[in-house]
Amino acid sequence: MVRLFFFLLLLVLCPYDAAVVSAGRYGPPGASCYKRLFSLGDSTTDTGNLASVAPNSSVLAFPYGETFFHRPTGRFCDGRLIVDFIAEALKLPFVTPFLTGKTAADFRHGANFAVSGATALGQQFFRDMGLDLAILPPFSLDVQLGWFERVLHLLGPTEKERQDIMSSSLFLLGEIGINDYNYPFLQNRSFADEIRPLLPKVIDKIENATKSDDPGTYDAAGCIRWLNEFAEEHNRALRRMLRRVPRSPAVAVVYADYYAAVQEITRDPLKHGFRKDAALTACCGDGGPHNSGVLISCNATSVLCPDPSEHISWDGVHLTEAAYRFVARGVLDGPYAAPPILSTCAC
């Protein structure tokens, strides 16, 4: 069995009226063109929010965090995430998870509102579908946007201050939406009748803020063909939505395609420094098929690979730091963002 959790688009809202970028190793030294970084999303971006409300979660146990932080941090990865690499490139510190901060000083460089397992649609929608909400956290996109409003008013008591904050900050929206499909998938709901019809609802929400034994089911890289096609359909719908969004001359809307970046390293792992025989094998898992027979089976007793940097998948669902670095570079410099984030900083 191959379990594929596909990667969707990231939206980046970039104010144009910013100074020249300082890109760390991605560019010349200097002051960052963005004073703050705000991010919303799910486990691809969560740097500690879920861990703060679920202290017994496996994400707070070794070997999570072993590569860079040398300790668990609440990130579903062996090290840094895409949002961390973007912060480094902009010479900003790693942003504070919202649920761990209290004062304006905690959020002076921005905030991370992403929560692992979060959905674009609210819990009530899935309750009305009759889904079991036991594993669905109550931190949808609307909830995260509410948190952002609280931080914005904390940082800027006046309207003028809030406008200044908005015009000098980088906003990452996503990845978000994958869990809206995953939860019904995991509860064996009909793809045609219940899951596929969710697509326009998920896209609208973003706009307003498996098993198979048939070899023909898989593509040349060993991924499930129809799931990838569904991911591509979601991305096409998201791009169509972006064309409908009214544009301000002071804001650049960037779409960053995680899916295309991950497809590239999966289809040609050797070219990008990953082992070909481990392209679809989790570094940390239960020893089952692809070392991931059970959903997110990474824990202190797991079968662990000797070198995560040679693997694309960390725990069968999330990527390794090495894979996230590849995606981040493609988002910062291209070709997996249009326009690349760093290009929005040019004076």
C-alpha cells in the first residue's frame, strides 16, 4: 500500500513598498525587506502550536528535531520547515508560535498561527458531514485569522500602526486545505460523492481569508495517480481563484507550488542528493511498507534511517529538513513560486 498525502499551494502576500532584502546565504547582507513574518496553515508550517495544547504528542519526543535543533520543538520534521528557511533568508528570527507567546514583545518579528491537522473549513462543517472529530483540532483557517487579528491589535493599538505593520510584513497562507480532504479519506468516505465536492468549498474558504493493489494505479514514481490528479485539480482551482482576487498596487500575491517541488525530487531523487531507493520510504517509521505502515508512526522506538538528508519523507506524511530546504529554495528563488519571494524585495 502506498499512502500519499499530496502537497498543495502556498499563498504569499508581499507588500511592494519594502526595503531591499537581506537574504542570508540566499543574497547579500543587510536589513531585511520585511520586518515581520506571519504564517497560517497546518503541520507543514506548525512550529509548536499543536505541541503547546497536546504536550503528550509524539512530536515532542525524539527523534523529532534531531537534525538541526537536536531536540523536539513541536515541528513534524527532523529539523527546519519551509517557514524557518524563509525566515532565515530574510534575516528574521524563527517566528513565535502564537499559542506560546503572550506579549507584544513575543511577536515583534511576527507570529506563526499554523496548527498541525488544521483545516480550511470549520469543525461544524465536518460535524454536519457526520465525521468523527476526535482527531480534528478546532483550529481552522477562520480561527487562525482571528488569532492574527488579536496579534495585530496587540502590536498596533492605532489604525495607522496596524497599516504600517501590514505594509512591512510578509504573510504566508498555507499550505492549507489538505486536511479537509484527508479527514474524510481516513474515515473511508466516498471520493466521488463526498470528498471531491469539497474542492470548491475549500477554495472558497481560502479565497475568503487509500489503498490499492492495482499496479496501473501508480505513476512511474510509485505515487497514486488519481490522488496526484486530484491535487493538480485543487491547484488549478486555486490558481483560478487567485485570478479573481482584486489586486492592490501595494501588494504582490505569490503562489508557491509545494506539489511541483516535491514531484521533482520524488521523480529524480539522485539529481537532488536523495537516495533513489528511499524516495518513497520514510526515514522514521514502523518498519512496514515504505517504513510507514501506520499513519505517522514515528516515535522513540521507531525504525530510524542513518541519514535523514538522503530521504524525502521524514515520517510518512511530512518531509525531512533536506526536502523542505529544496522546496524553500524553489519558493525563495524560483522556479516553484511566481514570482519568487525574494524578487518581491527588489527596489
